[in-house]
Amino acid sequence: MNLKKQMKKLVTVAATAAIAGAVLSPVSALAADKVRWRMPIAFPSTLPALGAPAQYAAEQLKLASGGAMEVRVYEPGKLVPAFDILAAVSDGKTEAGYTWIGYDQGKVAAVPLFAAVPFGLKPWAFMAWYYEGGGHGMLQEVYANKGFKVHGELCGIIGPETAGWYKKPLESLKDYEGLKIRFAGLGGKVIQKLGASVTMMPGGELFQALEKGTIDATEFSLPVIDQTLGFDKVVKFNLFPGWHQPFTAQYMLINQGIWDGLGEDSKALVRNVCMAAVVKGLAESEYQQGAVIAGFAEKGVSAQKLPREILAKLKGITEEVLAEESANDADFKRVYESQQAFQSQYRLWEDLGYLPSDM
């Protein structure tokens, strides 16, 4: 073959390869890995802002990857119990899971700081610390330091919960003495110091527990979610503000070996879809609450704000609990100090930059 023919053949091969690459690259650039994950969730996907972001993330991953990444969502208890998601993902029994990681404070002492902190950051401020202040990296270290083989991605956040549903108003901290109440996370440790009998149970069991008198009171989530679960049909005093959870963050947990095996394009897709789920969840949570509270009167529900003096006392006890937890766990201390440092600086901006709530 002469030189002219060789050159012509090379040009033809190159052109064919270029055309093929142009056709194939959009899909391969979106997701190089074919993913088929099972993802048990801690909250029903029908719960707005709290459970819905898990289903949203699964749908967006499939769409954005051109079908290469499929995540099958399993409702609570259908694959593993809601409180066992961390262990199931770490042990490789399931590829991924979606949960409020504060449920695992008995296994990983520092994780409640990533889930909900009494008198802590507002949701958008927590997002700032998590994404820009090193929080994401700290979460991975916290899990690794306790021997769990998981990668965590912030994948949902909501605004403050209510301070709970009670049979009568909370007039003083003495009213917590002997109270049988469902309370989660670090806030539960605070009211335990006040003599409350604190229990933990999934949201789906709370209506029946209230109705039967197994518990006297409960906190769970936002007004729209609590109403969906029917708390207003059993008890009529809903207290505010949710001092124990100014933000509530949910995470997609992925088995570490599976995460490490993904290409960088697939990892980026998971990160970006979860970030979108965070925005989606926060938008839903902020949009719906006012209308629900406006309907309280016709349901016979009384929305009451805790007196400032009670909040001040709760804050003092919270500081005791956080100091104790910091003394007992080095990771807790490191993460808490990082959040506190950011919070003190953020308040300078918050106080100057935002309009007063009564304007």
C-alpha cells in the first residue's frame, strides 16, 4: 500500500472513531458505571421533605445517568429494620441506605452532630459548615474511626421540628419529671436529665403508642409530617420551637468498597444529585408548614411557644450534655468545636444581614 492510500485509511479510521465517540460520549460521560443498588430507607417515601428526597434522589440518578445508575428504594422494614441501616450498609448486606444518622448515636457518638444539634445551626448554616467548613470530610473520618465501612453523603435537610405533642401545656421543666416521651438524638439526653422517661421508636409506631398511652408525649418532625401521622387526633398541644433539632439532616450511606469502586464521574453524579435532594427537601419543608399551622384551630390543636425562661434553662442543660459528650469521645469534641467556631462567626453575619422576624 502506498503512502497516499495509508494516509487516506488513517483519516477514515480517525473520522469513524470521532463520530462514534461523539455519539457515545454523552452517556458514558454521565455515568461510566452500571449501578444496581438496593437502598432501604428509614422514613416512608410518602412523607414530604423527610422521606420523599430518597425517592427523588433515586429517580434523578436514573434519569441523569441515562439509566446506568438504578437505585431501588425499599420502604422502612421491607429489607432491613429502620434502625439497622448503618450496619447493613457497612456489612455489605445492602449497597446503600437512606436514614437520619442520629439513630446511631449509641454506635458512633459523634454522628448526632451531623444529624441534629440542640440550639445548633439553622439548616442553611449547617449546609454552609458541612459543604464549606470541612463537615463532609469529618463525617467520613468519624465513621472510619469507629470501624464502619460506609461513605456518607448529605442527601436531605429540613427546617426545625416542633418541640413535641403533649396532652397539656409544658409550664415548667418540672413537667418533664416522670413523663413517658419519645425523643430522639441529643435532645433526648437533655430531657432525661430532667427526669423524663425517654424511649425511641420509629415514626410509624407513634400514633398507636400515643393512643394506647404507652407514651404520654412525642416529638417527631415537621407539623405537616406529624399531621400526616395523625398526632393531632390524639393529643392537642403542639409546642414550639424545636430547640432540640433546628435542622434535621438525612444521608445516603453507601458501602465503602462499592463507593471506592465507582469512577469519578459516577461519584460526582451521586454528590450532585444528593445536593439537589438537600435543596428539594428544604424547599418542601419551608413551603408547607404555614398552611398546616393555619389549620390547627379547626382541628382543636393549640400551638404554643415555650417561654423564653424555659428555653434558657434547656440551653444550659444542653451545654452540659454537649460538654459531657465531648469529654467522652475525641471525634465528638473535634466536630463540636468546629461547629461552635463556625456558629460564633456566622452569628455576626446572621445578626447584621437578616431582617428581624417581626419586620
